[in-house]
Amino acid sequence: MPAVAHQIPLALHLWQVTEPLDHFADTLPARVRAGMDPGWHPARQLQYAAARWLLYRHIDPALELHTNERGAPSLPGSPWHLSISHSPGYVGVLLSQQGPVGLDLEQPSLPRNWETARIFMNPEELAHYREAPSPERFLTVWCAKEALYKVLNHQWQDISFKRELWTQPPYPADFPCALQGGMQRALQTDTRFGLHIDQPTPDLIVAALQSPAEQEGHNLQP
């Protein structure tokens, strides 16, 4: 399938995955294919190959993709920051040379327990969500917090989605939209970011965040 068009003003690349595993894996460098465990579930193999195929369409394939103990990807020795996300049938890669980035993809049609909103939303978020509950509003908050976590997780550990990550209601009813969010930890300065939320297809919600170079490290020190 072709790339998924979106209205997020960042270096975001989305792909709807309808091709078989070989379509992606056969084009990857041997060292990258070697990282794909044949014992993985086929869906995980497809996610691994599709994400790296999409990444290396836009950067030098000679760059080595590493993940740390918390699963955060990086490209050591290069100027690139990146974030990768998958949802069944979709993969996304967000790139920047300006600062850390965060990306999350979710599909409204997938079955989930909507009552889990109380687990990751703070009281203000939950009150606004319950005014007009919908999969899109639920996923707007969840995706935003996932994107925030991916940026902040580089320097913080054990982040609480409910108590420390926040988004600013009210939540727009239409996409694309901008949203404010951040992290508040006891005895630390409140960290704020601007997030981009889009629904490029009826069954895909995307949240993307880029930390500007001048903001990198600002109010982020533990």
C-alpha cells in the first residue's frame, strides 16, 4: 500500500502494511535481518521488518538502529532522533535532527476495555472524557501520553501516566488538532510540550511530538 497521508507538520512517515513479510525483509541489510528472531510470532516479525524498511527509506541504511533496555530506539553516532510505533496494519517512523521525538499509533476499531480510562487519566482528563466518551477521545489522551512518555523516558524512569503525565482539556472534536501536554513530578518544574494529533484514516489515531533543540534538556533534568 502507499504511504498514509497526514496533516502533522513533522518528519512523520506512515505506512499501511498490507504486504507480506518478505516484501520488507528481502530489502533490508543482512545485519538488520539477522536481528529478527525466527522464533517470534509472525506479527512481530512483520512489525520489525516493516518499521526498519520504512526507516531506511528515509535515512542512510548504513546507520545502526539500537534499542536500550527500555526499548527506546536510537541511531548512535548520527544526528537523528527517532520514534517508532506500530498498530496492527500500520507502522510509523518520526524523525528529527532538532531534539527527542515521540510517536504513537492506535486504531479505534480494535477491541479494548474503555473503562481503563480511569487507570491512566487524571481526574480532570477523566471528567472531560466522560462528558462525551468516544474511542477517538479516549485514544487522543492515550496516544498523547504515549508520545510524551517516549520523549521523557530518555531521562526519567517509572513515569506514572495518571499522576505525572498530563494533557490539557478540552479536547478538540475534529482532527487534526494541537494539544498541550507534559509532565509534573513532585519538587520538579512542570514540563510542557505541544502535541500534534491527527486521524489520517477512519481507523487510525496518531499523536506526534517533537522537542525543539532549544527545549531539549530544559526542565528535564531529574
